[in-house]
Amino acid sequence: MADRLKGQEVNVNVISATQGVETSFSDVGSVEMQFDREILSEGYLGQTTQQKDDIHNGVSGTITFHSRTADTMGLIQRITEASKGRLPGEKFQIVATLRFPLGGSRRVVVPDAKFGNIPINVSDRQSFVEFRLEFAGDDATIIPAP
């Protein structure tokens, strides 16, 4: 059982085209990445079953994290300004590195991530403040990691 991939073997970074690796991502609680697919079905006269096809609709997901620095608020501000077209050349890349216990590692790279809602959850006095980034991209590439 010990030879399965666990969260401690996964590292997630958000990389800004203008600022580099975001230091505010040191405490990632979870990441969910999904390769968005759609199955198409079409029925034709004279045939007894639906024909199937599939298409790729991009990639999407959510990153949940806690923060140690005010850099997080700067990142949220840059994401907001970029979505308003006020930061020419700013793009965000998401890179998840998976290091498998039985050998090999892969990176999942979303080269131009777009962000949806950015909730900030302050649930009570003793809990850590939780930030969440909802993201989507046209595509992701899986490549070997060094």
C-alpha cells in the first residue's frame, strides 16, 4: 500500500509571466485538476444504436491554500487587473509536479490559466483563512519532470 502516490509527492505552483513563481503558494491544501471532455451521441435512420464521439473542452480545476504573506492579496489583485486588460503581457501558468513512489515524475502544465471566482473563507476565530482559485485553460500538457 505504501507505493501509491500521496499528496506529499505533489507540488503545485502558479507562475506569473511578470513576477515568476508565486511565493504565496507554500501551503496548498488541495488541488483538483480535470481534463474536460464531452461525449457526443448521434442517432441515424436505419441504425439500431447511437454513434459516439468525444471532444476535448480544455482543463479546469480548483486550488485551495492557506497563506503566510500579503503576497496572496497582490496575486489576487494582479489576476483581477489582468482580467480587466490592465496588465499587458501578464499570463498565469499552473504547474503540478507529481513524483511517483515507484519511479518517474510528471508535470501537468496549464500554460495560460484563466481564473473564475476567488473566494476567501474566514470561518471562525481559530481556523486558518482559506483562499481558493477556480481556474480553466484551453489545454494542459503532461511532460516528464526532472
